[in-house]
Amino acid sequence: MRSRLHRALACLVLAAPAGCIDYQVAREVHHEGWTQPSRDAGVDVLWVVDDSASMAEEQATLAEHAAGFMDFLTVAAVDWRLGVTTTDLSGASGEPGALLGGVLTPEDDDLVDAFAERVLADSDGSRDEQGFSAALLAADPDGVNAGAWRPDADLEVVFFSDEDDHSGLDPDAFLDELAALREGSTVVSAIVGDPPAGCASALAAADAGEAYVAAAEASGGRRESICAADQDALLERVAFHVLGMNAAFALEAVPAPDTMEVRVDGALVHRRDRHGWRYEAGDNTLVFDGFAIPGPGAGIEVSYTDWMGGPAVETGLDSGGAR
């Protein structure tokens, strides 16, 4: 009765010529879902590490935090292979594109130490860093590393450099040549200096890696700053990405966060910042963390009601605004 009286008084005061409109709004329930890449054919992971003189500190930092990358590969149910090469094509540090120490597989022992040893490449390589060309040589299943790679496996290339590529290859042309080497997908990630001016920190100093970043963005790879303070978190993100374990999923509508319910393969996942999920309002995404990141082939489902902005008003509905 009180609600009807208020609406009637509002009509008399406003004297709206079209009469009163009853603004009762039902909140829509949204259901969205995704499936992680299965990686059924496996994934080959190629690191291309800048071995020029300015990279000694950055290589040491990467080796020191090697567990941040390898620990997640060792527990993932993915058939992977991993190799490391350098950006030096001069031949001074070995055959261009050759894998340092050979390829690593899940069956190898002491994987963290083995990866750390490989990324500590000599820092006396050419200052004419040619990461794109080195990657093409190293990733060719029939080339200098014949037998190390699988042509039908997906390929993930990670560039780690404090300077941009000097191969003379356009990023799109590089990606086309890389894709021609494989039957599976090819994706590039870049741990480089931040465009447009580069970066500097206590851990690293780098020029902008614009070509590497362009290749990463065009192929759907990750872009990370070589100057980042939290190297463990950085390498964790890269590890999950190369395994095909996406952590962030864009939502179609803006949710009321308290109404979100998230399930992976039917199991309820708790909302928490570490080893759980959170909602990022800035880019309207559902983000998983740590061991809560859904594994390859997993099905992700989220349900929520849409967010209703503005102050609460009396409508005759319940406090949630539902009919």
C-alpha cells in the first residue's frame, strides 16, 4: 500500500503527461563457459635468450628464479619438450640456432638446475641480436635440432632480451615463417623492455623490445617486463601460458561480484586471491591464480547476475531486485 501511495504522489507532483512508469527491473542471470586448450599433441617450448654482454645480470636473475617456471611444468599433465638457444648468429658461441645442452623432457632429472644452466648462456655473444632468425633456425624440426622437436606439437617461443630484434624481419613475416614450420599452433611470448622507452629496475635495464612485443600481441602470447620486481610471479604466468593454461577469461556482461559462482569440471572453486579466483573490474575478467588455474582440456563455467548501478530505490521488489 505504501509503495503504491508513493508512486501516486510522484505522479501528481511531476504531472508527467505520459503518466507514470513502473520502473521494476529484473536482474538477468548469465551463464558463460570456456574450455582450456587440450595440448593433445604436446607442446614444444623454445626459449631464445639474449647472450650479449649487457645480459649477464638478467641471465643470472632468470637462472636464480628458474623454479618459478619449471615447477609448474613438472606437475602439469602435458607432454612437453623444452630447449634454449641464443640470439647470436655469428657462430662465435656455436652453431646458430643450436639448443644449449640439448632438449629437456619431463623424464629428465634435476629439471630446475638443468634449465638454469641453459639460460646462463655466455654473455659474450654478438651485440647484433637476431632473435627472430635464431628462433626460426632453432624451431625447424628438420634443421640444426633435428630429432629434438615434434612437427605436430604446438610451439611456444619465449624471447628474453634487453634489446629489440635486429634480424630485419617484420614481426608478421616472422610469424608466418614460424607457422610454416609446424602443423600445430605457434605462439610467441616476450620478456623484454617495455615500449616505448624501455625500463630500468634493480634487476635489469632494457631498451624497448617493440618487435618482440608486436609478435607476442599478434600471436596471442604473453608480454612481460624484463624489469619486473617479482620474477617468480612473472615466470609462473609464462609457465601457465606455454602449457595452454589460460588464467584470465573476459566476461560478456558486468557482474555483481558477490553473485559469481565458478566451477571447473563441475567442481566449485573458492574466491580468494591465492590459489583461487578473483574478479578484475578494470578489464571485466575472471582471473584464476596458482594451482586453481584450470588444467589443459578443463571446462570452466561461471554464473552471475548483472551489476545494477545507482542507489537502491523502493520498487516493491525484494532487496536483490529479483522478481
